[in-house]
Amino acid sequence: MRLRLLLLLALCWAGPSAAARTLSLRGRWRIRSGNGSLELPGDVPGCVHSALFQRRLIQDPYYRFNDLDYRWISLDNWTYSKEFRIPFDISKWQKVNLIFEGVDTVTKVLLNNVTIGKTDNMFRRYSFDVTGLVGDVNSIELHFQSPVLYAAQRSKAHTCYQVPPSCPPLVQKGECHVNFIRKEQCSFSWDWGPSFPTQGIWKDVRIEAYNICHLNYFTFSPIYDNRAQEWNLEIESSFDVVSSKPVYGQVIVALPKLQTQQTHSIDLQPGERIVELFVKINKNIAVETWWPHGHGNQTGYNMTILFKLDGGLSIEKSAKVYFRTVELIEEPIKGSPGLSFYFKINGFPIFLKGSNWIPADSFQDRVTSDLLRLLLQSAVDANMNTLRVWGGGIYERDEFYELCDELGIMVWQDFMFACALYPADQGFVDSVRAEVAYQVRRLKSHPSIIIWSGNNENEAALMMNWYGIHFSDLHTYINDYVTLYVKNIREVVLAGDKTRPFVTSSPTNGAESVAEGWVSHNPYDKHFGDIHFYDYVSDCWNWKIFPKARFASEYGYQSWPSFSTLEKVSSEEDWSYESKFSLHRQHHAHGNDEMLLQAGLHFKLPQSTDPLRSFKDTIYLTQVVQAQCVKTETEFYRRSRSEIVTGEGHTMGALYWQLNDIWQAPSWASLEYGGKWKMLHYFARHFFAPLLPVGFENQDVFFIYGVSDLHSDCKVTLTVRVHAWSSLEPLCSRDTKHLVMKVGEAVLLYREPVPKLLERCGRCTRQSCVVSFHLSAAGRLLSPTNYHFLSSLKEAVGLQKANITAVVSPHGGTFVFDLETSAVAPFVWLDVGSIPGRFSDNGFLMTEKTRAVVFHPWKPTSKRELEQSLQVTSLTDIY
Ligand SMILES: *[C@@H]1O[C@H](CO)[C@@H](O)[C@H](O)[C@H]1NC(C)=O
Ligand SMILES: *[C@@H]1O[C@H](CO)[C@@H](O)[C@H](O)[C@H]1NC(C)=O
Ligand SMILES: *[C@@H]1O[C@H](CO)[C@@H](O)[C@H](O)[C@H]1NC(C)=O
Ligand SMILES: *[C@@H]1O[C@H](CO)[C@@H](O)[C@H](O)[C@H]1NC(C)=O
Ligand SMILES: *[C@@H]1O[C@H](CO)[C@@H](O)[C@H](O)[C@H]1NC(C)=O
Ligand SMILES: *[C@@H]1O[C@H](CO)[C@@H](O)[C@H](O)[C@H]1NC(C)=O
């Protein structure tokens, strides 16, 4: 025992790299309420809500109406404290820092009863110099101030003019003045999320002690030199030199697979020093670039950086380097006023397909690595290549972006400002500058991030006058807008990163907004930049209601999450569409009515007299309607990529709102809280497919466009079938051979007047038939089987009650569901309740007697469990 200890100590002393010691302060802390009536242990990283829940002092905050009942938690001022010993001789170290990777949010920090600083921005990293103050035995305390009270105080102190909106709409049951605090904006409530303004130490915290010299951070950007046709690496390292003399040494950068190794000498003067290195990548080795999912590999290269400094000091770091270029192309288009708005990756124009990301939980400590991976893998499995990290949430953790790099998900990264005007006084701006500089430096080495964007919808809020600002005051607010997003955020971003584009807002008119003084009179202009589009009232089956814009970065429709998800946070009395609970969880005014209104346009509403059955059927129907609406809209954007019609088109992006849910409630999401796929997500897998036939009608003529995201032309056969609702045998089928799907284009493949189509197939009316179509080559299916309804389904003639049976058999790690139906069945939905996993397809139109579907479990399960949980629903089941 003693021998081993001696050996260990010897090892520590011997190593020249023992230039720094760290002590993690993660783990158990004590948490105390403002007046001391509550005291409990709590984990760091974590928050007060989670600590109370873990101690069973509160229920699951998401249960029923608890968001209202637990409001007191965020209105109190909590204290976090901890005693700790330093397990090494602290007096031997020249400099000691206390480092917080994230504090949520407003605190006074005390070490050994001495105030060492304050925090007021959850998106910043804080480092406090505690040299001389820290001893062998220490106490640390963070005095939190209620974020709600703080925001109200700041708003009140802003005496010269109001910065709207003061409060969220009542239906959101949220807190006010969130724009005055640098904290996750949706934590004060959103139209899809609850109000849980958390308090806590939400990221890592540690003590760091060092001598001579310390590497604070290092970051890098790969840059392609067009003229020399070679890659360079710009590496930035930051040092704190505490020795009184300069420190000399060498830095050796190596990327073995690229046969690149370079040595630079450095000399570091005392103080905080930044070292910039420029490394040329060996031109004789072909660099494989990083590609988005669906366009190539996500090749990366290992890099090591070794700093060998005076006195045997040696610091080694490693990182993964990915090489890719990104350009945002805004240039004139023939036949259209305005400018294009699209991305080229490695010189290749890419249509951005995907969705918008919101925080995966109100309590970040509940978000596991497994959950992040599951959600991001689900995005890729649905053929997405892009997620927009939306500006009302958080800058996600490193792991999120590492996964995006690995999976080939492009990220449109907003800065965290959303749906509000913001103050621009010096204190606020200084805090934001520190936040932006830190985030850019933390994130810029990720190839997944392809654009920075200043905020979400704030240009629109200002210029479309959402808050009823008097005309004579507008210039004040425009000044503040330009001060914050242009003179500060943009400036700090460009100083830290010139390798990707920056836009001030989303939606924006891009270059046109800049030309109009950074704010356009109509940021929703279809001829410039991106748009957000929502219309719940018009008929979503009519593609003519959608804007033929350059880029749609937000659009969508609501639905309810499945019963198995709701069941976990509700009780029997809540299980109806009209219950107090159903109204409570709906944070979008009239949302529940809008869903039924949209449903009623084409579907019969559920008719069961059994209340639970009726609730479940309504949930199913809202998912059907959402899936069908977003399908129609997305297919419209994808088929608009190559054409200009009356000056509009060249659409190059479709990111629907929203990918994931923050809790169990109705929302625009395609993934439920916890990750279960809604019908929309299965539909996305089809409507984002690399090769897709899109059907639509214009003035009684039926058209099929072929959309290709591939990098080479592709010869295909198009098969068009007409089915009667009353028969499992197609009425007619026609192949069109030797069609060419051109690289990155949407081309017309087929047209036929609907009356002719119906006549050709015989015994058909719009009400009695449905069209299906797919692409193939040499008998191999190349696209999803798509379909086109010729009439509303509430008017369908011949549709029979389908009796669908399933035989489940295990197959490797998956399960095959062999389905058999007695009749044509629209929107066949397989639901295995809470068993985690997803099907290979779901929500489909079953026109054939049999079909096999594969279930991919996310956790071990069995044939028996699946059979017991399985519920099959198709449209006629709800009539
Ligand atoms: C302490 O604060 C809690 C929460 O604000 C309150 O309910 C309680 O009455 C207070 N207790 C005392 C002794 O003031
Ligand atoms: C919390 O702190 C603020 C500011 O220090 C104070 O005004 C408020 O009364 C405190 N609230 C509670 C519940 O102690
Ligand atoms: C901490 O400091 C305060 C005021 O500075 C003092 O009143 C208090 O006694 C000190 N507490 C301890 C434990 O030293
Ligand atoms: C992608 O990686 C695979 C396997 O390593 C390789 O066979 C293929 O050539 C790569 N594709 C491209 C486009 O580099
Ligand atoms: C690259 O680095 C990772 C992590 O350090 C390591 O697991 C992997 O084996 C390395 N790859 C190569 C090709 O050296
Ligand atoms: C459905 O089909 C199965 C198998 O063919 C049969 O056993 C069952 O009775 C049918 N159910 C109904 C309601 O017709």
C-alpha cells in the first residue's frame, strides 16, 4: 500500500508536464432557499428544480399543472455552497483560478467569505483569479438572484424608454422581461414550452493552479487558399504567462495522415498572450473534404499540438480537423428580381433540408448524451442535412456539435436573441460581446456550423412593428438594433471567424437588408434571403398558399404528441381534447381549434362516443394533418429549386419548424419529448429523400417533378399507378422509361390532364381513386412511393374499414412486422406505446395486401412486448 503511494508521488514529481493542477468542483453541493426554510444537497452541473425533484421535495415539474405550482422556485433567491480541501500544496502554485463553464445566471460569488465576482450571463465562461485567497480548506458560495426578479429590475432601471415585449402572451403562462437577462429566452415560456426559469451551476466548475505559463484555450480554422489551391490551418492559442521572465519554446503541429508536421518557435512575454500560427497542409497529399450527410463522407484528420516550453514544460493537445469550404451565394438570377440565397459546400450547391432545433429539455441536466445522439441520428435518418439552432434556446454543448460533425448535419447557428427587441446600453452590450467572443472561439472549429445568424425574427419584429411602436420612436429602436447586431455582435464574430457567412437575422433579406441600413422594410421578401411562413387557416393541401421563396428557414403546423407520451404527465381526467389539461398544455392561442379546423377541410373528425377513444383518435388525426401539410409545403419548396415562375423560385432550403420538443405538449415538432417519432418524422424521411418524385395539380392538370440531390445524372423509370379506394389491385399502371434526373435539379417528368388520367384508367372518379408513383431503375426502387389525393378524404368513395393484422418476428437486433390488410388503407399507423424505437416506415398509404415493416428498437425489447403494445390505426378506424 505504502509502496504504491510513493510510486505515484514519484510519478507526479517526475513529469515535466505537471505544469498545472486542476480540482473539479463537480458533484455534491448544498442548496439553500432564500430564507433558509429549505436546505438540500444538489448536483453540479444541475439546477434547483432538479435537486428538489431528486430529493422528492417536488414532483416531476412536467407533471400536469406543476409548471404553475412550482413558480415559487424561480421567484426565490437560492444559494449554492460547498466546502472543499485542496489535495495538493496550494502555496506552491503561482496562480490559481476558479473557473465556471456556465452559471445560470445572476449570482454573487464568494470564496472563503470574500466576494470574488458576479455573474449575469449564462452563455459566458467565467474565470476568477483566487490566488492568495484559496487555502487548504475552503468554502465557496454562489448567491443567486431570482432571474425573474432580476429581469424585472433591469427593465425598470431602463428608464428612458420601454424595450418590448414586456410580457409573453397570457396563453403561454410565462414570466416577463426575458429580453433583459442573458439567459435561455424560452425558459420564461414559449408558444411550445413551459416557464421554468432555472437557477444553478449548469456546467463544469473547477479550480486550476499553475506555474510559469498556462494554456487557457486553443482554437483553429481550416482555410482554403484559392490562389495557391492549398489548405491552411489558422491556430490560435491563448496563454497566461505568470513567470516574471519571458518563456521561450517551440510548438509542433502534426497531422500525420496528411504528412504534415511543422515546428514554430514562440516567445511568450509575461501576461496574457495570444499566439497565432499558420500551418500549411502538405500539398502533395489529397485532402478529403468534409461533406454534409447525403453528399459524401465526413472525413476528419487527427491533429496534435505540442508546446515544448522552457523549464521542461510540455503541453499537448489533440483535435479533429475537418476541411470544407462554405459560401453563401447572393447574386442576380435571370428572370427574377432580387438575389439568390443558397449555400455552396466545397463549391457544390446544396439544398438545405431539415428542421429547427430547440433545447431538448427545460432542465439541461436531464439531457443525456444518449438522448442527443438519438435526436440527431433521427434527423439524419429522416434524410435531413441541416438543423438551425434557434436563437431562443442555448448554444448547445460541445458534444452536440461534435455529433453534427460526425453525422454530417449542417448547423445554422443563431445567436441567442429571439422574438423581442433588446436593450443596447453599455453594460448589456459588454456582456454580449464577451458571450459572442467566447462562443465563436468555442465553436468555430466545427465544420457543421455553416452560418452565424444574429437573432431570430428581431428584424421582422421591428420592421413589421409587432409591438406597436410609435413611428416617431422607430429610429431609437433601429439604432439599438444596429448597435447590438451589427456594431457589436457582427464585429466580434468577424474578428474571431472569417470562414463562414454572417447574417444579422432570420428571416432577413441578406444583402438587401444590409443595403437598406441593416433592416429591410419587408424582411419576408420572397426575392431575397430567407423567410418564415405560417398560415394555419388556409387549406394546406393547396400549394398556391405557400411563398415561392429563396429559402424557407421556418414553416410548420402543430400536432399532439402520442398518448403514450402524454400519459406520463397526466391523469385520467385529463384525457380529452377539451380538458383543462389539454387547454393548459397548448401555449399557442387557438392552437387546438386551428388543428381541428385544418383537419376538417379534408377529413371527417373522430366520431367515437367513448371519450378516451375519441381523444386518441383526435391525437392521431392531428398527426395525420400535420404530416400531410408539412409534406405538401416541403415538396413545394423542393420542386421550386430550379425554376422561376413570375419572378419567383430558385428555392434552396426547407427547414421546417420544429425538430424536437421540450416537454409533452402540442407543438410543431416531429419528434416528441424523449425522441418518439411523430407521423411527420416518418413523412420527412420520404419528402427529404435524395431522389423524390413530387406530384401536384395545376388547373386540372396533374404534374410530376423529379427532384435530385445527387452529384450525378441518373436515368430512371417513372411508374404512375391509379388505385380505386375499393380495391387492392391497381386499376392501371404506366411506366415512362429513360427519364433523366439531372444533378441538383427539379425537372418536369410527367404531365397529364386529370380527366384524361381518370378516363384512361376507367371506372374512376376523383372521389373513388388515388394516384401513386415512384422512381426505379432496372427494377430497383430509387425513391419513396409517393401519392396524390384527387379529392378530400372526407369525400372518398369506396374506402372500406381496413382490418390490418400484424405478425411480429425477431430478425437480428430488429423486428419484422408482416402486415396484411383487407382493404386499401390511408395513413396506416403502427404504435407500440412507450417501447423506445422507430419503424422503417409508418403512417403510409397501404394499397397492397401485404407489407413488411421493420422495427428498430432503441433499447432491448421482445416479440411479446411488442405484440402486447401494438396498436394499428388507419383513417377509417376513427370514423
Ligand atoms: C421562506 O420562504 C418560503 C418560500 O418563499 C415561504 O413559503 C416561507 O413561508 C418562508 N418562511 C419563513 C420562515 O419566512
Ligand atoms: C431576492 O432578492 C431580491 C434582490 O436582492 C430581493 O428584492 C427579493 O426580495 C428577494 N426575494 C426573496 C424571496 O427573498
Ligand atoms: C463573513 O463576512 C461577513 C461580512 O463581511 C461577516 O459578518 C461574517 O461573520 C463572516 N463569516 C464568516 C464565517 O467568517
Ligand atoms: C467515402 O468513404 C468510403 C469508405 O471509406 C470510400 O470507399 C469512398 O470512396 C469515400 N467517398 C468519397 C466520395 O470520398
Ligand atoms: C484519432 O484520434 C482518436 C481520438 O484521440 C483516436 O481514437 C483515433 O484512433 C485516431 N485516429 C487515427 C487514425 O490515428
Ligand atoms: C381481421 O382479420 C383477421 C385475420 O384475417 C381475422 O382473424 C379477424 O377476425 C378479422 N377481424 C375483423 C374485425 O374482421
